Amino acid sequence: MNNNQSRIEVLKKKLNNWAHEYYDLDKPTVSDAEYDLTLKELIELEIRFPEFSTEDSPTKRVGGHVATHFEKVKHDLPMLSLSNQFNNDDLCKFDNDIKKETHLDSIKYTVEPKIDGLSMSLIYVHGVLKQALTRGDGEFGEDVTNNVRTIKSVPLSINVDFPRFEVRGEVFLSFKEFKKINNLIVDEDKKFANPRNAAAGSLRNLDSSVSAKRNLDMIAYYIPNEVVLKQLGITTQSGVIQKLHDLGFQTAKEIKLCNSIQQVINYIDEITKNRDRLAYPIDGMVIKEDEIKLYDTLGRTSKFPKWATAYKFPPEIAETKLLDIEATVGRTGRITYVAKLQPVGLGGSVVSSATLHNAEYISDNDIRIGDIVKVFKAAEIIPKVMGPVLNKRVDGVKLFLPIAHCPICNSLLEKQKDEVDQYCTNVSCPARIVQSMIHFTSKKAMNIEELSQRNLQKLYDAKIITKIQDIYNFENKKELILNSDFKIKEKMFNKLLTNINASKKNSLEKLIFAIGVRHIGETTAKVLAKTFRTIDNLAKAPLEKLIKINDVGETVGISIIDFFQNSSNQKLIHDLKTLDVNTIYLSNVDESKINVNSPYYQKTFVITGSFDIPRHEIKKLLEQKFDANVGDTISKTTNYLIVGEDGGSKIEKANKLGINIIKDKIWVE
């Protein structure tokens, strides 16, 4: 071994040891500066002497590989989901079922945090990381090896010499890193909703250098190959965790071996009370029967192992003071009330505002300014006020009275019969105009990237863009914009102009959704575009024809007719045509590949729960295979609800409406 190769090996060993101390042992022994300087030296040496660069080098974590897509790969052993338990009775039944099946009086369990991230399979060949696969649909995963190599807590090599050694775990983003990422995103619309979404977006970015910058993390928890476990002399799940730790993988510090189900329950109670203190998001605890030899006896269903289950935390609730109630105006004029709260920790973040929906919700729940209120996060994302803590109400708090006038333009608000919402009906209301433009440019509408809410508000205030049509006259305002204090430079201006011009070529459904016809969501817009093919045909459609269309009833039909009879809206459509905005339906589906004989053909779907496959991919596949429509909300016209993990309240609503629920993977058939 020559001097250069020897130096490279020394640097690799140092960097790998330091990374292990920092990420796995939480005991760093060197400063970040020393680590960075050592890594820089190794990078330079490997550039000069590429023949000494190996796959397990820490330099492979830097990223830079740009993929065109992620290849789908079949798992050697399926990556199953877990059944869910929601209370102590459920856990006791799980314990009794295992005892009954094994004829044992007592069972030991490992209890592990259920990390809210993405399941990952790592495959090592003779100790070197060769492949990393997402769970996907359980049978097929996506190859994200280049991105996983950038995760510092994933060993690039381990001290085992099996032809194939698989380790499973969870890739996640800590609260600290999540906050860092969102702080760097200026556009509020583009901020990640939660750490799991940010982790998914980072892991599945086609450019591995983006993944490298996001500081993803991974905790290992499972070795699925029982033959390998026997050769290693491992007989328990707690032994698996210890072996993973010894090999250099990061394992959860919160794992505990319990001698009974009561100890499991007690430990879950302890974690539930202290979950806010964890560095990463969890949404429950995983309970595994500890003795591996019993796995075959207990067996599995087609979806779940019977020797493991997940306890799901109930929604976290916090109490805080309601400081004020503010009203906001949406693009349709709808008034939404927002609670301004004394900041309180909830679900790993600090909450200072929450939705109150409408005036009727506030009155029905007798919520008053000055009350101590209960706040929770719906679907772990949106803060909502449940109601007041009446025994903590102080004397003098006044009954809430709905506002009567628009908080922006002072127009008298209206409330239609049989509706709970108030509306500002002034079409010239500045708030409505700005919100309409924000909606028009949003991703699901015309998708004009970089024209952010902040920029639109500034351009409106400066009277440069005062209506939707002005967006397509953007080029004519170049000098005015570049010489303003908007901080829009020529490079950004040109990028905006490119995106604006690209939006002119969108298919009709994007435009229908963008112009903001009341009651028209993304799915209904697609149905209307496919049915009428042009904006002119839709504008002239009679009510009797509209109400015969799936997803369009009398209320929606009347809304469509009212919209196109309005002279301002007629002028908007005319102007957009003049500005060369496309008003024709452009199908992106190869009709020859559509299964017209399928029961799913041209049906309406809603997707709920979490999947390793991104929802937009599921939607795309449903459209391509069945010419289906995919919406966000359940209604009487929904045909199927596709359910992933943590399906939530939509399942209950689907059952009430008699909607078919699908839990198998029809989109990959």
C-alpha cells in the first residue's frame, strides 16, 4: 500500500469513527470544523487518486448524482405494515392472542418508538452497502441508493461478510433539521407541512446533492433474514437491536424490553407524556414479541405480522389562552375565523394560531376571547380549537359576536340559506382579488412557480398586477418591476416570465380550477374539462346537462351558470383567450392503454392515509390506467376511497355514504 492509499484509508477510518460517535453514540469527540477539514482532504486525495476511491468512502455522502427516475425493485421479503392498537384493551387482546397461539403464560416484548418517517431496506453485499429501497407497496420498492448514501447515520460498510445482509429501518428528519429547512424557504406555500413530508421530499429528490444538504437521519430496527440471524446467534428482537448498534447503526435510545403487557402499557404511558422531548417525530410505539423462534408459530396475515403491532397515540391536546379572534377573506369571499393563541407546544412545534372555521362553529362551541381553550392537531398537521375549558373561564369574558362587515373592504357580509359561512360579495374587495390571484397561480391551478403570495401582494399594492389578466402582461411591466424595491432581479424576472408563458399551455381543467368557480374543486374541474372539451362549451352548457354529470349536482350546476353569466367573468375569459391562454382540454393519457372494461373506468377516487408511493403517483396511475378522476374530499359522487396507513375520519365518512373502500394496490395491478 503506497503512501497516498494509506493516507486515504486513515482519513476514511477517522471520518467513519467520528460519524459513528456523533450520530450513533451522541458523543462527538471532534469539532465540526475539524471534521469538515478532514473530509475536504479526503475529497482532494480521491480526486487525484481515483483508483483508491471505494464505495464505502465518506465522500460518497456528498451527493451530486442526478437521476431521471427511481427504478422499482422487488423486495426479497415483503415489507409488511403493522396492525394498529388504540387503547389498553387492544394491547391486552394482542397479548392474549399471542399467549393463546403459543400456549405460554408470559411473553416478553420489545417496545420501540414508531418513528414518523419512511421505511427503508438497506442491502449489504460482503459488508458494503449496495442498495437502498423504499417500502413502496410492500412488494416493490424504489431504488434510492444514491440518496441514502448521503445519510451520515447509515454505515457505508459494516463488519459482516454475508453475500446478502439486509437491515430495515426508518429514514426521518429531526425537528431541528425540519425547522432549518423551512426557515430557508421564503414562500409560505412551499414550506413543508411536517417533518415526514420534508423527509419524503428530500429522500425522493432526483438530485442526491439536495438530499445531502437536508441532513436526513435513519434509525435501524430489524434484520429480516432468519437464516442470517441464526448464523449470528441472535435469538431475540432485543438482541437484533444490540447487534445493529454494535455494527455501527443508529438505534433508538427509547427502546425497552418489557416482561409483561402491563409493563408495555406503563412504558407507553411514560413515552406519551414525554414525546415532546424527543428529537424526532413519532406517532406511536411498536410492540414486538421478543423471541424470534415464535415468529413462525404466530405467522402473519397478507398484510401484517402477528408477532408485532403498533400502538397509535391519541391526538395530542394542549391548553392555552385565546388572545383574539381574527377574520380573513378567501378568494370566493368566504370569511374564515382564526384564533390567535398564547404560544404553546403541540406535536413538536410551537402553535400561536389555529382555525376556528366559521362564526357558527365559534357560537356553537361557546368560544370566547380570554378563554383557556383546548387545541389539537388534525391529522398531525393543522392546529384546531376544540372548545373552551369552562371550569377555567374567568368572569367578564364576553360572548362572541360574528362580524357583520368585511374586515378588508367593509362591505356588508351575506350568509346564504342552509350555509354556515359568511361571504363578502364585493368582487372588487382587495382581499378577494389577491387571494384569487394566489389561487390562480397555485400548483394545482395554473402552477406559476416563483410568483409567490408575498410577491403577488407587493405587486398588487404597487398597482402593477391588479387582476388576473395582468399576470399575462408581465413582460410589459419589466422596467417598472426591475426598478422597483421588490428585490426581483433580471434573472428572477426571466424565470417568472418563462413560468408564466408555460402556464398558457396548460390543459383546460387547470384553467377551470384556477378561475375559481364556486364549489369547483380539482376533480370536478377535470370531469368538466373531459366532458365539454372547451371553455366555450362549458360556458354555454344548460343546467339539465350539467346536473347529469358525475360530481356535479344542482348546487354546482347553478354555480357554474352564475359564474359564466357574470360580465366580469366573461371579460376575464375573453382576455385570457386574447392573451393566448389555452382553453381546450388536452388529454395526457394514452387512451389505447386505458382499461375500459375495469370497474374503475372513469370512476371518482379519493385517497387517504399515508403511502410510501407519493399520492401524485397513485393519482397519475389511476388516470392512466382507468381514466379515473381523483379528488381530495369525499362526497356522494365519490365511487372509491383508497386507504393507506392512518386513514382517519374519511373512512368513517365513506362508510356512512356507502362508498367502496379499497385497501389493496389496484394502482400497481
